[in-house]
Amino acid sequence: MMLPYTAIVTTALSYVLIGFFGCIRDAFRKFLELLNATNFDGYAPICFRREDFYVRRMYLRIQDCFGRPISSAPDAWIDVVERYSNDNNKTLKRTTEVIKCLNLGSYNYLGFASADEYCTPRVIESLKKFSPSTCSTRVEAGTTILHNELEECVAKFVGKPAALVFGMGYVSNSAILPALIGKGGLIVSDALNHKSIANGASGSGATVQIFQHNSPSHLDQILREQIAQGHPLTGRPWKKVIVVVEGIYSMEGELCRLPEIITVCKKYKAYTYLDEAHSIGAVGKTGRGVCELLGVDTADVDIMMGTFSKSFGSCGGYIAGSKELVEYLKYTCPAHLYGTSISPPAAQQILSAIQVILGEDDSSRGAQKLAQIRENSNFFRSELKKMGFQVLGDDDSPVMPIMLYNPAKIPAFSRECLKENVAVVTVGSPATPILLARARICISASHTKEDLVKGLEVISRVGDLVGIKYFPPDPKKQQEGIWLKLHY
Ligand SMILES: Cc1ncc(COP(=O)(O)O)c(C=O)c1O
Ligand SMILES: *[C@@H]1O[C@H](CO)[C@@H](O)[C@H](O)[C@H]1NC(C)=O
Ligand SMILES: *[C@@H]1O[C@H](CO)[C@@H](O)[C@H](O)[C@H]1NC(C)=O
């Protein structure tokens, strides 16, 4: 990734200043606390110091940009509840007013997240029949016929013999990895994998090695070294090696270099684990994700994981793989054995959405949605690039981060867009490296051409105001700027 030199320097300087004055103020605060003897109650501080610092000195100052309450479905337009503060944004209070905004933030790739003529009536029926909760785990009384149908349907859709579903996507990663691998095993994980993968990997007890983001050659190097060395303490061969990647990287909008990565994995007999949270349903001719898009045989991916919280407009996650793998997980995975099963109406929503995608509703709506998300994404991305924004990610990906860099530009971009009725998501550390704050646009099939044009006009105006058109479309001008090259 190329970084504009001046933006990086000023961003680093901003954080140094925030840190410096924050430390002085913290020292002063500590001094006051020391004077106040009543504070010595014998307890250790409940919060970790650094995160506490980050929250107080950075996040809380711009918290109006995050967790904005919404009072509508996450459709192409959403109602953002207006808030006010009487204490410099330390606490925010809701008003009864809403701001109708163009929604460029939700993962509603296929537009299933709002009322749908096929899905919604079926979801309501399932709610009446099964209730919102099974009130039980899968192995007790929590497996309804919907759960069985869903697992069969998901396995068929993603192209694997079997699948297991969970009530949450995050849990699918964080609970499955520890069930698959443990001490003596090796997980080789992409540098930009989602937190749920990182948590699952560290919780598994296996050794974790990170390879440079989306770099098959670095993956090759790590696997070669690790397999030659074996376990660092015992020198024994690794019991099992799993390589974990994502289909579309959620903060980068980039497609995985899956064919090359699979070649490397096969060479070293490492299992591949593919998280398709943002790609399943969203890319590929029939919505079957990156394997379909990049021409990879799903038989070459050992463990396919994905979530239902994006393209399918529901919640939950799945693991798909061989019958043997899924059977094994059913007996061993604690999230399956001890967690309440996915809510039946949520399961019905997924089933119905997949039926629409496959055209089993006897309409061409699914195919239209898939064509629309692709057209919308490619249009929006190319227009943003023409305007001079530094947009990350690949064509066909509905996720498009716009680089902001400076911490002050996070709230500036978010607030100015909101003023013009455009709701955007901005992200900084810890979701991204600290210097690489960005706005993340998620495009939906439910956006009309007018919606997209409005979004582009507003983002262009705000981009000029905030000064984030770092990437002049003219190649001559690009060469004039000083750029740093970054490998994660
Ligand atoms: C790559 C990836 N994996 C897993 C998850 C977790 O899924 P869920 O939000 O459905 O719990 C996310 C969520 O954004 C994600 O981006
Ligand atoms: C001192 O302690 C009391 C009681 O715990 C608290 O209410 C007060 O805010 C503290 N003052 C300072 C300066 O920390
Ligand atoms: C508080 O938030 C509002 C936007 O909601 C913003 O305009 C204002 O500048 C913020 N105030 C401070 C002190 O950061």
C-alpha cells in the first residue's frame, strides 16, 4: 500500500501531541487521586491502563461519531437519531428527532436487510411458529427443523458436503479454531485477519505466526521455515498447520489472492481456512463468494467459514467442510454444545434469502441483486478514484475504504457527511493500524443510481473540505508527491 508522506508525518505528530498532553493530564489526575486518601480501597484498577487512556483521551472526544442510534431498518436510507450533549460530548442524550440519511455504512450488500416481499412474510410465519428463541442449545432441544434445513442449504450453497451454523459470526471463528487445533499446532494467519480469528487463534493454544497481508510469497517463506524447524521448544514436527485468510478483507475491501495461497498450502500440506464474511453472497456470478469469483474449486478449501450478518440480512455464522469435520465439530465445539442455537426467525431469513439468490422463489430478483451490487460497487469505486480519493480494495468488492489518516479528520469527515444527510462509518485504531484511519463505504444492491450520485457529490464536497483527496487521478501529479511503501 502507498502512503502519502506528509499525511503520515502529520498523523504521527498528532498522536504524539495527543499522547503527550494526555500523559501530562493523567499525571495531574494521579496526583489529585493520591491526595484523596479515600481512593485507597485496596482494589486494583479494573481497566487496563492503556485502553483506559485511549478511551478517555481519544475515543470519548469523538464518540458522537460512533454508535449512533438508528431508528429504522438498515436499508439504502436510514433514520439516524439526533443526539445532543450538555457536557462537551462526554455524555450524549437522544432527542426524538431523526435525520434521514443515505446509508453508506451497513453490510447490506444484497439489500435483504429491509422488508423483502419473499423473505419477510416467511420470517413472520417462523416467528409465530417457533418464537424468537429456542431457549436451548443445539444438542438439547434447540435444533428445530429450520436448523437442519439451514445447514443442508448452506452446505449446498457454498459447495461443501456439510455445514454447521452458529448464532454469531464472531463465535464461529473464535470457537471453531480452538476446537480444531491446540498445543503443538501452528496457525499461520494473515496480518489483517478479523479480530474473531485472532481471538480464536490465541485462545486455541496453538503457535500463531502472522504472514504479510495477502502475500503468498511471505506465506511460503513462513511455512518453509516453520516446517523445517518444527515446534520451537520440542523440535517435533507440527501436529497440524492451518492457514487462515479472508475472502474480502473487511477493512481493506481487498480480495484474497486465494489461488496462489492454495497452491502454497498444498505444497506444504497445510489446511486452508477461509473466512467469507464479506464475500459470501456478495461476489461471484451466483453469489457463491470468492471461490466462484476467482475460479477456485471449493474442494481445495478445507474449512469454509462465513457469516449471515452481511449479504443475507440476518445474523449468525457457519462452518462448512467435509462430513467428517462437521460431525467432529458437533461433538466437540463448545459453542455448539453449550450455546443457545441461532434464533429461528434469523434462520428462516437466511434460508429465504438463499432461495431468492438461487432463483427458487421463481423470480429473477436474486440475479438482479447480484448484478446490481457489482454494478453499483464498480461505479462508486471508479468515481471515487476519479475524484482523487485514496480508495483501497479491488474491483467487484462492495467494501471501499477511503483513507483519512489524521485523527482530526475522522470526526470531521463523519460529522460533515452527517450534516449533508449521508451516514458513513469511520474507523481508526484498534480496528486499523493507528496511522491508517479511514472511512469505510459499504455499497448495497438496494442503492439506486440517484442514491449513489448523491453520495458521491457529498463525499466529494466533504473530501475537499477535510482535505483527503490524496491521490490525484493524473499520473504525472501522482509522481510528484512523496509516497511511502508499506507492507503490513
Ligand atoms: C471477516 C469477519 N469475520 C467474522 C466477523 C464476525 O461476524 P458477525 O459480525 O456476524 O459476528 C466479521 C464481522 O464483521 C468479519 O468481518
Ligand atoms: C475523592 O474521593 C471521593 C470519594 O471517593 C470522590 O467523590 C472525589 O471525586 C475524589 N476527588 C478527587 C479529586 O479525585
Ligand atoms: C460534539 O459533537 C458535535 C457533533 O455531534 C460536534 O459538532 C462538536 O464539535 C463536538 N464537541 C466537542 C467539544 O468535541
